[in-house]
Amino acid sequence: MTSPLRSIRSRLTIGALLVVAVALIAGSFAAVQVLRATLTDSVAASVRQDVDTISAQLERGPGRVDAIDDDVLVRLQDVGDDHGGERDEDDTAGPAPDQTNDDDARALPVVRDDRAQRIEVDGDPYLAVSEQTDRGTLTVARPLDGVEEAVSASAVLLAVAVPLVLGLVGLVMWVVATRALAPVERLRRQVDAIDAAGLDRRVDAARDDELGALARTMNRMLDRLEHSQITQRRFVSDASHELRSPLATIRQHAELAAAHPEASSLPALSRVVLDEGGRMQELVEGLLLLARLDEGRDAPVAPTDVDDIALAEVQRLRGMGIAVDASGIGPGRVVGNAALLARAARNLADNAARHARERVSIRVVEQGERVLLQVEDDGTGIPVEQREHIFDRFVRLDEARARDAGGSGLGLAIVREIALAHGGEVTASDAPSGGALMTLALPRSAEA
């Protein structure tokens, strides 16, 4: 089972929280710094305005300057004080500003001209500006307590707000991820409920998104699995069903020979074993070939002359003493597997030879974009209602075309599978001679 911390939902939530946390912390730090700089600039502007006001009042002549804010410190150093000392305005041309008599004001240092500088007076932060006047060096300072308090309050507010926002974001991401992954969980449960006995079931693929595409892919996979399972079951069923008869025949004759030696002979038993063994070998080879064709294994293909394959079958049948008309064999080339096409031609030829009265006809003709391999016999023909079923596996037809005539019941089924594997088809129809006409139609090679 997947660990909760390793689930996609958890990783999405944690990832989103990390990104948002970094953004919020960086943004909060930047906001505090901007707020500090803005308020400090505001205090600096006020200090410069105080300096300009006091300087203007001092330039009007002796006397006191107008009162300013109580928390503002003002110090005026006499120009004649060579040692940096200070002299109250009362010792010169008139009374000094009120703030000059304040102990804190007397502790103000001279700062760089035209530049607001942060200083500390009696442990408290101030922002001071100094300016040279006709009466001396004027230094004015405003406290920064308000700035620090505002910055501290903002920092505390952000320290409380950021965790709350992160918690809200985490909750929202968890809910969103849960809802987004809910279809995935439903899809997982549907797939998990499909076992070997229920491969005909399919998952819901109605969604028109990535999950719908995934569901359709799974359904195609289930189609392949179901087809493979059906093929395996059919192979096992066919093999067990068809091999039972020759095995039973061999066992019956062996038991008879063992129980009543006088009723049988070694040559007779050997003949039965050889005949039934050959029949089993033919069945097994046919079933294995059908299994490979069912699995859709790609066989090597190359340009193949169908007329050469047909002529080889003509020579083989004539060697067996069967009369064959080969006058209709013309040129015909397809792209395919020569061994499989030769097997299809042989099965058609054997089927025709098994049911022909006197003659078999083999033709190869080109018809448009197809090459036709036609095998005709002059037997009893095939009823119309059975012409499609004769290509099924182990189909038994009545009368002259019963399997007792020598076939395994797989020959025509193999022909159909080979035709389908080459993009063609095989059909049965009436022959002019009254028998059956089997036609294997294959796509003509472009090089022909």
C-alpha cells in the first residue's frame, strides 16, 4: 500500500505549500523592509522640513523660534566655538530655541550635511539632519519610535497571517487534489475489480481528457488480454477435444491386443498407431500454427510469386496421381510470408483433392488490386448455408465433406487466418463443374 506521504495528493500539497511558503516569507520580508524604508523616508522628509523652517526663522534675526513638536530635538552650535562646544542662543544675539536647553538636544552630534542619519540619543533611535547657518551648525532630530512600532506590528501581523495563509492553502490544495484524483481512484477500483474471469468488463472512458485517454488505453489493453485468453482457451479446448479421439483409438487397439493377442497382430497395431500418431501430429501442428496466427506474431514478408506456389502444388498433386488442370495459372505477385502462403495453397489443394471425383483445377489471376488463387474440384459442392462455417475450426459437414474423408478440420480455418494475416480473404462458391470453388484473394504487390 502506498505511504500517505508518498501519495500524489500529499506530494502536490507539500509542493504547493513549499512554493507558497517561500513566496510568502520572501514577500513578507520585502514588505517589512519596504514599510521601514517608506516610513523612514517620511521621517527624513519631516526632519528636513524642520531644518528649513528653523533655519528660516534664525535668519530673520535674534529671538526665539516658533515651537515645534515636543519630540523633536534641536541643537545649535555656535560658529565661533572652535572646539565643537556649544553656546546657548542666550549668550549670543538672543534667546535660543526651546529645544536647545533640553539635555537630549545637547547630546545631538553633528551629522553629515544634507543627509539624514540614524543616531541614538539616550538609547532611543532618532533620524538627524545638520545644516550650516549664519549663526552656527543647526542639528534637528526626530524620533524613530513610531517607525519601529509600525514595523514591529507589521512583522507580528505577518508572522500570524503567513501560517494561517499556509494552512488555508494546504487545505485548499488537499481538497482540490482529492477532487482531481477522485476519477483516478475510481479508475483504479474499476481496474482492480477486473480479474481473469471478468476480462470482458471495461472501465469508464467517457471523459474527454487525459484520464479518458488513459481509460481508453486500458480498455484496448483489456481487449488484447481478452483476445489472448480466448485464444488460449480455444487452443486448449480444441487440442483436448481433437486429441481425445486418436488417443482413444490407440488405447483401444492396445488394450485389445493385450487382452486378446489372437484377435490382433503387431502389424495391425503398428498401422493404427502410425495412422493415429500422424493424425495427432497434424492436429498439433495445425493448432500451433493457429495459435501463432491468433497471437498476431509478425512473420517476415517479402515479394512472393503466387504462381510459383501454385505450380509447386500442381506438381505435388500430380505426383500423387491426381489429375490437375493448371492452364489457368498466370503471373501474380504479393507481399507476404512465402511459407504461410504455401501452407494455405497446400490446404486448399488437399481439400480439393479429398473431395474431387476426377479432376482438380488451380488458377492464379490478377483482378484489379488483388491476386486470386482459385482451387476448384468437381465434387458434390458445398451448401450455401454452410459456406461461411466451413472456415471455422473443427466444423463437420455432412455426407461427402465430413471429416472422415481424411481432413483434420483445421485446414480451411488455417487458410482463413493466413488470409487475414495478409490483409486478404478466402471464400467458397459453386464451381462451373458443380463442385466447390475456393478463392484466396490477396493484395497485389505494388512491384508487380
